[in-house]
Amino acid sequence: MTFSSRQRLTGIRRRSVQVSSESLITAQTLAADRRLPLVVRPTQGSLNLAAWAETQRDWIETKLHHHGGLLFRGFDSADTLGLEQFLNVLSDNLLDYAYRSTPRTQVSGKVYTSTEYPASQTIPLHNEMAYSRQWPLKIAFLCVQPAVSGGMTPIADSRQVYQALPTDLRSRWQEQQILYVRNYGGSLDLPWQTVFQTDDPAAVEAFCQANGMTWTWGNGNRLRTQQICQAVARHPHTGDWVWFNQAHLFHISNLEPAVREGLLADIAEADLPRNAYYGDGSALDEADVAIIRAAYQAHTVMFPWQQGDVLLLDNMLAAHGRTPYSGPRKVLVGMAQPHQNLAGVAD
């Protein structure tokens, strides 16, 4: 889309000068051999990201579907309001962080802190809310303060991860699907009141019923939920098949060996805070899980955050994670454009 700048000069007929909004930016991939991410920078002065995006929604959508992620660097957008305004330009429907899996704090509106795990921990690559049947198609991160060291947000192309996996593994997981089992209560994981954002058991049961989840209440206000979800999915706009689940995060093998042994010494495996199985309830093949982790590792792209960076990802086409870090770090996140797969099978 273009806009006009008109100027009258003495003795000269008024004329219209067309300036392309695309000429206000440059765009190139971070690395020549990787399509993810596309780095977008303003060519001159201060350029407000949300205002520029107003005229470039089609361009952003096209590039996002091709590359999977756009890194906006050097724009004027480095605050909570700027992130929310940018997402509102791209989608009419911003998401609350419902059915939570990790601790976060609501900053303002529908902008949250990124996962508040200790700085020493690694967060493996994953697609947001791929452990459920509803997820955002867009997720955006704003770096308010980069860490002194580390604290990167690695990303990976979910299409490439899918293609890198053995065909028989993909077929087997697609057919069997993934069963997620979560136990809430005690001090090991998030309480159900935080996960479901309610103190009302009836509201929890209604959510579970609407989303194809089974639930069981236990002693001491404990709750167990089970849900069968997709292992792979097809992007609703590009038609690409992507690896789309969080089995490698939920599975017991994601725990450090000492932590795993300590937990199993005190509680039964069925009572672990979270775990993943094949859809029929049988144990996942740990060799499969190791292959999946290796595929993510092989396609990981990392870059150091710069203050004011905004990373926009298509949540189905690109996975994200977090590396350990030192010093203060503040990265905010917002999600938009909900997509549903209520049947729980590949689209």
C-alpha cells in the first residue's frame, strides 16, 4: 500500500509523489542458508512498528507464511503498549493465557511475561500450546531488557523438523496421537487454580468437557486431567505439514536423571505432574523421543536479543525455546489468532 506526499511550490503545478511503505524497511534472512527468521529493519529514523504494520498486513502475512518468523529490529515499539498495538493490527483476537503450562505474570491487557522458570534452566523448543487442541497462530516476543549473557530465544522451522524425522516415526505418531496426563496440586507444578484461571471446580469441569478432556478429583483438592491431541498438524493457510506436539517436553525423559529418580522414589509414575504417552496410554518409545530432540537441535537458529527487538512467529511454522542466562532479563509475549482442532487429530 502507498501513501501520498503533496507539496506546492511557487510557479510549479502541484503533483503527487508516491512513496512505498516497503521502501521504509529492508528485509533479509539472518543467515543465507536459513529462511527463518527474516530480519526487518527501518531504513531511516524512528519508525513505529504498529503504524507501519497498518499498511503492511498482507506483506507481513505473506512473509510470515514463507519464513515462519520475522525479527523486527530497530523499530519504535519497545514497550508493552507497543507490542499489544502491533498484535492488534495483525489480528482482531488476542488471547488470554488460558489452560496454562508454565508460570507467567500478566503485565497489561493481554501481554504477559515469558515463562518464569529459573535462569539456570533451558526451555526446550516447542510450539505454544501444542499440548492442547486450541492454540494461537501468532505469537510475538518483545525484548525489553536482554540478559547480560545467554537468555536467547532459539527458534526452529517446524516444517523442517517434520521432514527431518523418519517417515515411519511420523506415521506412527500421527496415527497413535499423544495422550497428555497432568496432575495438579502439591508443590511440584502449577495448581489447577492457576492453570485454569478459576477457583471453581465446576468451571474446570466445563472447560474439560468442552475440550475433550477427562478429569478426576483426588484427595486434598488434587486434580488429574487427560487429553488426546495431535502429533502432527497441517497449517490452515499454507497447507504445510508440521511437527506439532509437546510430547518431548511432557515426557518423563525430559527430567534430569537425578530429578526423575527422586520423583519416582516418592510417587508413582501415574502421579507425576506431567507426562506423555501414545494415545492408547502405552509408553512412548524413548528412542523416538531422542530422535525428535535431535531433529529440533539440528534445525535450531539462535541470535542474541537486542533491546526493542520484536520477534513475530507463526506458531505452527516455528517453534521457540529459551537458553539459560545471567543478569536481569525481561522478555514479554502476546498471542493472537486462535485456531481450534477440537477433534484432536491432524487437520
